[in-house]
Amino acid sequence: MKCIHLDFHTSPAIDGIGTKFNKAEFTKAVKEAKIDLMTVFAKCHHGYCYYPTKVGTVHPGLKFNLLKEQIEAIHDAGAEAPIYITMGWSKLDADEHPEWHHIDFWKKEPIYFGTRPTDDLDTPIHDCTWTTLCPVGGYKQHLIDITHEVCQQFDTKDGVFYDICFMRDACACESCKAGMKEMGLDPDNYADAQKYYRIKRIELMKELTGIVHQYTPGAPVFYNGGADQNRPEYHPYQTHYELEDLPTAWGGYDLMPLRAKFFEKYGKKFWGMTGKFHHAWGEFGGFKNKDALKYECADMVSIGASISVGDHLHPLGKLDDSTYAIIGHAFDYTEKIEKYSENTKAYTDIGIWMSHNYDSDMGASKMVQIMHLEFDVIESGDDISKYKCIILPDCVKLSDEDKKAICDYVSKGGAIVASGNSGFKEIGIDIKGPSEYDLDYISCDMEEITTPFLSYTKAYVAECKGEVLAKVYEPYFNRTFRHFCGHKNTPFKEEPASYPALVKNDKVIYFAHPVFAAYNSSGNYVLERYIKKAVAEVYEKNIEFNYYPSCARVRVRKSEEKSFYAVHMLYAPPINRGNVCLLEDFPPLYNTEIKLSVPEQVKSVTLVPQNKEIPFVQKDGKITFNVEKMELHQLIVLNY
């Protein structure tokens, strides 16, 4: 599904709202860009509504029912039109109802996002400035009332999108404090405030979804901010997930794959979300390279996600021609490949057990992607029997049942890559605690690197069974004002430490350092090679290349229903320009040989969208084929 999230946060200081809106032109633009769904606004962050309302306030510059006209135009194009309602930010409501402000638990002051307001109203500001609201008490009732009104005036079968729903994890407003006391909780206790926050947000999600489904049973409902892998309490109350990971502005191009893997596990539809902007939301006049958007869309398809591209409508209501030419370019390509993503699952034999530590999980995900492997993510209680190798990055919290399952898995020949504090006695890793040194060094056989290299973190002291593959070298002392050496870190001692850096015990390999978090934060090339080499000790890849650059990506998906594998090759080196991560160059790759482990007998190998069959050889459970040239993205379909 190819979607547009059409922002429309429009200042009351602007007049003539929607005066350039033309229903026929709007329909034509949606059709020509091959858009399947476009989210349009009932109420924006400025606090104004774009339809006749008795609950809210119509934008003062609007003279007609713009939302109605937009929905009709989108439906005329054969597309869906979910309705957007702001939750966490509404400037008009924040100004008129200070009692609705979300109050920081620690500072006891309103929470602001972006530039903090000042008394000088003519102070220039160059980013957003929103006061966050708390959907408890009077503001909760307002949200309930506006949801009823929207559902009464419009057919909400296409869904409702609530925005800015979970900005913090506690609130100290008067409504929350009073509610906590009624519930027997202590308003001055942070854990109690967090508990109350979760209870009230879940209550609100259930109530608002219930209202929408009262009018249109089964309609999609999404709460933006709830698609967070570290907030599982909010996941069951959403019909689908939209993963807001603008790669240029935050997170880069390796963020969404990990999140997509996590949410795919739930079996619900999930969308990747990028933007047409050079930077971030609401950037008028900012444009993304059309091939960068094409790459991002192909990347989302390769992960099994629907696609959502953010745009921001001009106050006059006319879609920007240049924007929809860029979107149309990307969506035209997407249309040719997206059917090979439908009802498919990742084809993999390696899993990353989520630690729910950002750097550790991202570091593991990046390493696996750099190694050109498809992967799944694992949580406590998952069936792990299908995997050849499981990574336990740095600080995974394992229950007794988890440890038992891992021991059983290892006894049957499964490989474990553990690091940091993720090891445990039953697999031969007895962790005594963290080293006393803040940074240390690692020495192992690394070809041209024969001396100890910086670990960028501290080791855990552990007694381990097995063969020592790398040693820890401690510094002379921690770097403090009492004693330091040179510009950066203290040099290493001549003799190695009494505890190891890397140990292999049959199919279990253990890094004493939290190497994945260290890699994510440092990006160090030597550390990357160290991790790759260690993983190769216990895991044989199920996909191999004669040559494939480190920033190239590969995804492999399988359709049991239609009997095919879909191999996605992607290559575009990201570069940093200013404060933005960009894709600007799309160099071709030539004569890439791919070898993939496939148990079924393959009948044909076809390049898509070229619809060109290519020769292949299948032997000993592996299929080998050659892609003469790929540029930006190449889909190869293996029918069996």
C-alpha cells in the first residue's frame, strides 16, 4: 500500500485557507501519483479544525468544509482517506486551558517541544514550539467529544490517526494528581506517576477506539508514539503500526529495519514512514532526491512494510506539483514490485534477541545488515528452534525459562553469540561483574592489526569455559582529574588481564565487552571486523556474495502461499551533508554472484521489474546466480 500523510498544521495568522483547493485537480494528483491512501486533517497542532465543528474551533481563515471536500476527492481517486486528530499538541487549547498542560514530574513546569516560549513574541524561532497537553480530565473529554463529532459527520471506515500520544512517561498536572489520590497512588512517587500514566493512556486508547468502532466497526485506529518497541503495553490497542523513522532527519537508514522486524512479529499491518522533505516534517520548499525516495520505498517493500510518505499541504489547499512528481516517480516503481512483498515472511536462520537497550539492539542490527544477512528479532517466549544462530546483545534480561530454552537450543546444535552482561553460567559464562576500568583494549589475531585496539567500552570480568580467542589489556588507570595521560584515553599495560575478551566453547561465543553498543556509538572499523570474525566462528551464512559493499543491503523474503523467494538488493551509500543523512549517488554494481541456501527445487530465477529470466545452478542445497548489473534496487524472484 502506497500512502501519503498529508500534514496541515496551519497558523491562524494565515487567511484564504483552501482557496486554491480544486477537487478535480486534487483527485487527478492522487491518481497520477498512484496513491492508495492519504491521511487528511480534522484538527491540527495549532488547535484548529477544517470542518464545521461545535466541539472545537474552525480555522478562522477557512470558509468551507475542506475535510469533506478532500475526502471526496481522495475517494474519487479510488484511494482511502483516514482522518487525523491531534492529541498531544494543540496550541489553541494550550493557550486557553493551562490546566490541560502536561506537567513535568521533576521540574513541575509545562513540557515544551522545540523552542521554549518567551515573553518577547517577536523573538525569531526556527523550529517548532508546542506545549504538550495531558489527555486526562477536561482535555480527555474534549478528545472524546471531537471523536464523536468526527465520526458523526464523516464515514471513518478508512480509519482515524491520533498524533503525539506518548511524549513522556509521567505527569504532575492537577488532574493526574487528583486521579492518583483517588486510586490510592502517591502523586509524589515517580513509579506511581508512571503507573498512573500508563493506566490512563490505555483507558483512553480503549475508549477512543471504542467510539470509532461504535460508528464504523473494525476501522483502523493508530496512536502515533505507540509504535515503540520499548512500550509494549500500548501495542495491543492499535489496529496497525506506522513507524515514523524519517531517515534523513533522525535515525539514518538502518533504524527502520530493526523496528519493522519487531512489529512484523505481531501479525498486524505495519507501515514505514519517511518524508518528501530534505530534512523533517513541515519543511515547505524542501525536496528529497527522487531516487532517494525511490530507494526508501523499495527498502520498505523489501522489509514487508506498506509505505507512508509525509507531505505538508500549503495553506491555500493546492498539492505541490514538484512534490507529487517526486512521489509519483517513487510510487510508480513501487507498484511494479510491491506484490512480491504481500503475505511474505523474512527468510532467515539468524535471530537477534531484543535487549531493549537502543545502542545494543541497533548495534547488533547494523552488524547483521553489514554482514548482508536477513534476520528476525526474538523476545522472551518465542520459538527459537528454527534458527542456526541467536545473538544476545550486551544486556539481554533472561528469565529462568529463557535460559532453559537457550540451553536446550545449544544442546541441539544451535549457535549463540553473547556479549557483555548477556552470558550466563549454564552456557559456560560466569560473569563476576564489570571491570574497574572505564575503557580498555582487545588483542586478537586481526591480520594487519597485531597490537591491542581500543574497545570503546569496558569489559565484564567473567570465568568462561572454552578457547580464549582474544585477550583484555587494561589501561594503567582510569582517566580522571587525579591522573590522566595525553588527549584521550590512558595507554594499555604491557601484560594482558587475567580475564578474557573473547571465548569460544563449541557453538557458543562470548564477547566480554558490550561490543554492539560500542559499535553503534563508535562505528569503529576494527571493532566491526572483530565482531564479524567472531560470529563467523560459530555461524555459516545462508547467503553469500562474491563482492557486496558494506553499505549495500540485502533482504530475503519467502511466500509459502505462492511458492517464491524474493531477494532484494539495495545499494546507495549514505552521506552526511550539514545535519542531514542523504542518498545522492547510486553507483551500479556489476557481476554480483549470489549464493543462497534453498531447500526447494527452484524452477526459475527472474529479475523484476525487467521480467527477465537469468541462468542459475542449484547444487547441494544452494542456488547460485549472477546479477550482471544492479542500480539502486534489484528484485530477484526465485520460483519453486
